[in-house]
Amino acid sequence: MRLLIFAVLAYLLYRVLRSYFGSGQKITRTENGGVIDEMVKDPFCDTYIPVRDAKRRVIDGREYFFCSEECADKFQKEKEEL
């Protein structure tokens, strides 16, 4: 019985800590529980990625979304050469 109570308390503590230290990303859901997430295109490698996972960078006063820091660095270097 004690083990069961301990397991329930541990699970509740886990849920509280997970919500407190969560990723901070807001995920919108549809009425039937599906996830809605905007997709953005990486301007360097033309890959589509969810906006919540994209690396954001402001270059020349415009915000761009990238799949990785490497693509962002390459794109910025290419823009500076122009």
C-alpha cells in the first residue's frame, strides 16, 4: 500500500515539475486533439520546419527562420557578400 501511495505522489510531483519547467512552447490543438503548427521555409536549404522549432535570426531588419544555426550562419554570410 505504501508503495502505491509513493508511486502516485512521485507521479504527481513529476507532472508538477514538468509543467513548471516545461519547454515554454505553446502548442495549439484542434477540437479533435490534433496539433496545429505553422510551417516555415528555411531560405538557405529550402527545408520546411515547424515555427516552434525554427532558429530565428534578424538580418537586415527582417526576421528569418532556419532549420539550424549552420544554415543561419551560411545565409548571413551569403547576404553580407552581396
